Amino acid sequence: MQLRNTAALLAGSLLLLTACSPSATPPAEAEKPHGYVEGAAELTEPQLTLATVDAAGELALLDLIEESVEPVGAIDGVTAVSTDGRFVFASGTAGVTVVDTGVWTVDHEDHSHYYRASPAVVGTLEGDGEAVVAGGGTVTAVTFEASGESVLLDSEALGEGEIVEVDRVEADLVVPFGAATLVASGGAVTVLDQSDTGIACADPRGTIATRVGVVIGCDDGAILATMAAETVGFEALPYPEAVAEAERATDFRGRPGRPTVAALAGASGFWLLDTRERTWALLPAESPLLLVAAADDTDGNVVALASDGRILTIDGATGSTRAATGPLLAATVADPALLAGVELTVDANRAYVNAPAEGVVYEIDYADGARVARTFETPNSPMFFAETGRLS
């Protein structure tokens, strides 16, 4: 899933938000909770927010708790949007614009902390073409796919409203992992500045963080990076059999903080990768799919967008369809330009998908018969969207 500078650019191209966030008196030094962030209010539940961008580049934040919409500003020529769970990175004419949505989760494995602060535009980062962001470490990696250049940003500074560039790396893929940075280049994945330790990975495409570690897709399967005593280890997770190029897993999606993720397998179905068990499963689909994400809940639900515009709840053990909506996105999936901006996210209770042609964002209760729980009408058509406030 990008950005830089600050004041000068904001004055010219962004309409800065003067939003209010819940005021909170910082706790006394001895009373600060684990994970406390200066200036933020800690709350008892995730502060889930949908960031939407319309065709004119207007970015707005939809609060899923209050069901309120807050405009943030305008970004010129948006072509892609990504997120690390807190920040939205919008690729546009001027580069990649970074917006702090002001909501995030701090994961401490056995518990989590939920924060809210004032949203703000951080700045813009120069780069060539669309960018993909990977967070989750001491640095945040912004990779410009057209140039193959990744810019490493100081994550702590980003949280304080500053874009501080740490390094620039030429590679196919760069992924932060705790205090380490994984670099996929030259047919291998290594730790940055530790080229003597690594693992083979040809044609790296696609990455995702799971509860177990970081996954990077390779031509013959994937590699899994894990951390023990601050040392990165690598494992090869080959496909169970030879896989055609069109059926490779390259777009991994899943519920944050869970070990199992899903990816399309071309027209034949979809993959499930269980990083805890180190196993792949190739499942047939009853309908052609466009997007797929693993909920990894007790029922093994997988959520998918079908090629006819329906949202499906699929049995992760058999591939059979458990429930389906009507063709909610029929007009959107019929237009390739609009379909390119569609995002499907899944959390513990709901799935969210934007429907640009229909002008709404749908909230789906996937465990309750794929019921449409809520339909959100945004100020303008949601060409792009990202869910923030949860784990990245």
C-alpha cells in the first residue's frame, strides 16, 4: 500500500481538516497504560473508520461507531489508496499523500489498546507512479512499483506528524518486520544489511503479516519470516504441487491478527494458507471470484466478491457457498476502471466493500447469512476506500 513534505504542499493542494477528537487528560507518568501515545485518547474498543476517496480526490472519514462523515481534503489525481491500519497513503499527481486517520490499534498479543486522536494530513512523498505501503515495524516502507524504489520512513516520526526518510532501497519488495526490514531482490529474501542470511524466492509478489509472521509470495509458493529473540528466521512454504502462473497466490487477504489468509487461484478457485500449520489448500469456487479474504473464525468463513457483483460467504473447508447477497456491485464489476478501485476487508464481525458505481459502501455480516448489515452513503462516489483503526 506512500508520502512526504508538509506545510507547503498542504497549503496548495489539501483542505486541512480542523477536526476534534475525544479530549483526554494524559495520565500521570506512573499511570500511563502500556502502549500509551501522547495526545491520544485510549478507548475500550477499536475505533473503526472507513477512509473514502471520490473521483475528484475528496477524502473523507466515515466513523463506523458514530456513523458520521468527516471531510479531510482534496488530493489531485488519485490512482490508488492503501493503508497500514492507521495511515492512508493515496497515490496521486503530486506523489503519495499521507493522511493520519487518527485511529489505530496497538497489539500486545495477549491484549490490545485502542486509540483515537485528531486526524490530519501529514504530507507528501515524491515518487514515480502508484505506491504500495507496508507497515508494522520501526519503519514504514513505501514502494513505488514503476521504479522499484522503496522509501523507508521512520514510523515513530510518522505518528508524530512528520515524514522522516530513513533510507531508499532498490528492490522488488520491501517489508518491515519489527526492528528488521525484509528485502526481496535478486531471487532471494534477506534482512536489510544482512545479505548473508536469507532464502530463495523467485519473482516475489504479494505480502501480508499474520499472527505467525510475514508472508511473501514466490513463484513456487511463499516464504514465511518469523521472529525469535529478535532474530529473523525464514521458512519455505512450497505449493503442494506445480502451479501455473495464472493460478499463483499473489494478493493475500485476511482478518488482521489471524494465521490463515486467502488468495485467488486464477479462475479455478482460491488458496488458503495456514501459516501456523504451514499448509496450503486449493479450493474450488462455485462462481468465478474477483476478490477473496479469509475471516479465519471458528466457522472457517471466507468472504469473496463474485464476478456478478454478489458478496459470498464460503466454507473454508470445502469451497462451497454458504450464503450470498444479491448482485450488490453489478454495475461496478461491469466497469473495469471502477473495479480497479474496489477493496474488500474483513474483521472479526463484518466485511466491507466499496461500490463506486452504486455510490455506497456495504457492511456485510458474513457469519449471518451474508446479511447486508448497513449501507453507507458517502458524500460522493467511493472510488477507493481503506479501513483503519484495526491491526494492520
